[in-house]
Amino acid sequence: MADVAVKKITKIYNNQTVLEDISFDVKDGDIVAILGPSGCGKTTLLKCILGLENSDKGEIYIDSKKQTDWLKNNRVAYVPQKYSNFNHLTVEQNILAALTNSGDDKKQIVEKILKNVGLDKHKGVYPGSLSGGMQQRLALARALAQNSDIIAFDESLNSLDVETRHQMQELILELWVEGKKTVLFVTHDIEEALFLSKKIVVMGSNPGAVREIITVPYSYPRRSTLRFDENFQKIRRALSYIIRSETIKSKLSEGESAQSNALKVGLYFWPGNSPFFYAQDKGLFDKYLLPVELISFSDNRQKIDYWKLNKIDILNVTVDTALRLIKEIPNTEIIAGLNISHGGDALISNNGIKFIKEIKGKKIALEKGEISEFFLKYILYKNGLKIGDVIVRDMKGDEIGAALINGSVDAAVLWEPWLSRAIELSRANVLATSSSYPVFADVLIAKKDYIEQHAENIKKIIKIWKESVGLYLKDNKEFTHVVAPLVGLSSQELILQLDKIEFFDGSISRIDKISKEIEGIIK
């Protein structure tokens, strides 16, 4: 057995950070899953741990020794994504070659392993004569036959059908119980991670980083019926929400800007920004000779901080935030009205809460200081309550839904694209939406000195927005077909979400009316 300690690992390829500051521990004999969306660096991380790749920063320790020192005298059983067998040896000979045991019981061990993986009737066959799934089972059997302290799987069960995959998962657990080896496995299958592991390292993207580390609350041995356990499914839904959120975030350019000469527009994750992405794909910015960089943020506070530091030229915010920033920085001005939500934002609840007044004293997840907090204040105000009547849990947008699904909060204020998925996975009650409380309006703001110096560019970006909205209204199917893959949604999801949004042509006449409605509440 061996414990593993990953300490602040960073990996860079071609000047691009693919893994950043990754740390976690694996105890002796634990099974740990590395779970995450495609492209988050799961395989790269595993290869760094196994010594197949070198990290650029950080350290890895195995059994309290530096990884490089430990590997000099120890071996790891590794099953990669693509099976790797000795094609010149029979199935039986492949297992014998992998065994490190000596003695008369070798034959019995091989027979047992072959029977367990369903290859006992094929022991005299060469791998090239086996189906892809059977070859993968042979690769698994060879790894399990090795007397190594660490066994590593890299999405090794992918080629198997569902039932065989489940059988192999159960076999892995049976063999693990016998030897209690340390097991690391990479997967994008949430159910597999939950069923097999004691701990799940959930990774996010761009760059690959640890999003959460979850301890699975089930003891071993685990029966196949565990997959249908109500709490198992609840955790599965929460993990599904997190992975989906990371997939959406990975599609959009997030964080620091790249082009110094481009007009930088700071956006938040919201389908109401789709006309900008459509304009970019269709070359409208090039048409107007306006180089633009669209930078999306899952953390709205970071987006505002960047704007204050002049890392962003134009900022996309909601009206309430715009009014707050104008008060805080008088040099600020609203330059365009973009859209208003008619159901794309909502207060949702679980635990049997069906009416707004029942949330008194309950825990509400929202993004403090942003539109979600204002929306809750507005709803409470309209229903004779105040913000002090509830317990606020401050979280980022993509974290809020997961908290509601796993039951750590009683209610949440969410917006698309997170809202629909959270309702679906949490089976939440919808207490109020922006359809009944139409105050979720998006605007663009900029500092007056920037507006004066770049007046023509401001006119161009408003004109481009108006043209893109016009193209959406003319042919929304073509529009959603183009934008959906850019924002990590299916076309059907995007159509349903855009149906909840009314787009403006860039003018601010409607914005003035909404501003007057909410000014008193902001104070």
C-alpha cells in the first residue's frame, strides 16, 4: 500500500496552463476518483502522479517519499484509455506475464482472475481475436494481477457496455477488498466515481483545477443496489450540476484579457449575452472594423474589480448594479440597454417550502452584492419581509445550484443557464420569477472618460448589438444553432432560455423606467 500527496501541482503546455495549483491527499488503501468534464486535464494530472509526465511546479509524494525516489524501487499498475496487451501472447499468458506471485498457486490465481473478468473460456485465444470490450477486460485483468501498491485507471471502462461495466466495477471492489491497494482512477462517469471511490476530486476547466473534494458517505463493501439509493442519487445530481456548470464555463473565455488593442467587454454567464457571441461568429465586429474581446466571468465581483482597474473597457451588469456603481463612481454612465428577463431568473426552494413567506428564517444561497441579492430584497419587500428575515449564504452562480441540490441550503436565487438545470436536478419549487417581478434588465456601462475618447467605438458596439438582435428575431433557429455550442448548451436548451428574455435594441428608454422603480429599494 502507499499514500499519495499532491502538493500545488501546475502543468504548462505551449505557454498554456493546463493544471494549476492542484493539491489533494490519498490515504493508504483508499480508492480516489478524479472526476471532471472533457479537457479539464484529468489524464494529465494522473500521468503527473504516475511519473509519466513532469509537472512544472509543485511536488508529489508517495509513501512520504518524493515520487521520483519512490518509483525507483516500486511499480504502478496502469490501465490507460486504450488497452495495451501483448498480442503475441494468449489471454492466459498475458495474465501470467503480469503476475509477480511465485509458487504453485499461479495457475489458480490466473484461473480466478480470468473467470472473474469473463475470459475463462478464452484463455487460449490471442488478444487480436477478441472484441474491443474483451480486450479492455484483459487489460484490466493484467493490471489487477500485478502485485503493485498503486493501481491507476484512466477511463478504462469506457468501451464496455453498461451491464459489463457495472460488473467490472463490482469486480474491482471485490479484488480491492482482498488486497486493499491504493486505487486512483480518472473518469467522467459520475455514477462510477460515486460507486467505487471513497473520495472524489472534482476538477474544473481552463485551467484544470480542483473545484471540490467530496467524501463519499458509504462504507465498503458496496452492493449494486447502492446505485438506486435515494441519497446516492441526490449526490449524483449535485455532481452532475457541477460538471455541467464547468462544461459551460469551459466554452467561454474567462478571466484575463489577451489582446491589448481590442475593445474589452466584460460579460457574465447569461444567455442574454448571446447576440454578442452570434455577432462574433458571424463576423459583425470585423464588418464594422471593431476588434472586440468578449471576456466572460462566473464571478461577477471579479468582473467589476477588473473594470475598476481598467482591465475591461465596457461592463455588462444589471440595472441595480449599474445604479450602485454610478453612485460609487460618479464617472460611470449607462451606454446601452440590452435585455430584460421574463422568467430567466427565479427564487426556488426545496424542503417543502411552497410560499414566499415560508422562507423566513431559512438559508438562502445567492451572490451577495449582485443582482440575486437585490432580487431577493425586492421579492421580500413586495411580500412584507426584509433581508434580515432570512439567512444569506454567499456563493458564486455555478455554486448556488449545487448547494440547493445537496440540501445545504433551503432556497436559492438563480439565473440561466444555471436555473433550469438546478430545478430539474433538485426538483425545487419555483416561488417567484422575473416574469412576475420584471426588474432583471441588462445594460452596458463605461466610464465617461473612456466614452469621450472612444465615442465611435461605442456607437459601433451598440449598432452591432442591434443588428445581431435583429438577426435573432428574423431567424431564431439559425441563431441558436450557431450560439448553442459556443456557450455549452444544446440548441433546445438555448431556445427555451432565450424565450424567457426580451431583447432591446440598445436604447435606454426602458432602462430609465426600471431604474425609477428600483432606486428606492437599492437605498
